[in-house]
Amino acid sequence: MTMDEKKKMDIPTAEQLKKELDRRKYRRRYIRTLTGTLGALIAAAAAVVLLSVLVFPVMRITGTSMEPTLREDQVILCSRAPHLKRGDIISFYYNKKILVKRVIGLPGDEISIDEGGRVSVNGTVIDEPYAAVSGEGECDISYPYTVPLGRYFVLGDAREVSVDSRSTAVGCVAEENIIGKTTMVLLPFSDFGRIG
């Protein structure tokens, strides 16, 4: 075979060139689509993380201090609440941990708990169908107790095991330590729904 014949064999035909160009175009489109999809997924994941941290924190319940309302290992959703009221369940920072308790007293309220575990706010015994009342639990404060301004008096629903505002170790919760109001149980799916 001569040198000219070898050169002719190395030159691609028009159809081969067209196939190669189509293959390269397809590859560029595929890479563009893949990077666009990955970019969109990363942006969506970042948005979900920001929402869960800044707007709707999600957390897992540990411990039994909020039984029967909330049980251990449930995953809950919180929301920022500009105004809290008595009966709201809140999550808050305490000693590098996150606790979940129920708001009983607002700033300025006078709280009393008798020997039977009944709670009075401003002289009126409150109805607590959610609370497992079996006595005072851990308590080292004197009653009547006035909730300081800018703070909230909180109790766990399982009063006998809950360490809460009755103890000076936890005390009343400062507004700046509140993460949010607990609004919904996400997991397990059998418990999915709004929290009363």
C-alpha cells in the first residue's frame, strides 16, 4: 500500500464527520443538563437547610418529660412565633442543649403550685388535661413566684420527671433563648399531625 492510499484511508467520510459532530453535541448537552440538574439540587438542598435552621427548625424529642403529648424519638417541626401564650409548647436553648416544655406563665404572671401539683396562675387554678400531675416534682423555688419580664415559666407535661422552671437550674426561659413554638409532629408517620 502506498503512502497516498494510507492517507486516503485516514480521512473520514462526510457521514463519519457528521456522526462525530452529533456525538460531541449530545455529550455537551448531556454535561450541560447534568450540571444544571446538580446545581438545582444543591440550591434546593441549601434552601431546605436554611429554612429548617432559620424559619422552621426540625428536631427529635429525647427524654420523657413531655409525655403523653410528645414521646421520645418523635421528630417535630417548630415555627417562629412572635407572641407566645399559655399552653404553647416551645423549644429553647438551655446549657448547650435544646429542651421542649409547655409555657405556663407569661412575663409578670404570679405562679403557685400546691402540694397536689395543681398550678395556679394569677390566683386561678388552670385546667391542664395534658399534664400527668402526680405531685410537685423537682422544685427549689418559693411560691408564689413572679415570672420576670422578658421570661417565660415552663413545665414539662410529665411533672414528676421534668426538670423545668420549678428548678433554679433551668429557671424561667429568656425570650432570646426560645427557638420556636412546636407546631407539628413529622415522624413517625403514624403520629403525623398538628400539635394541639
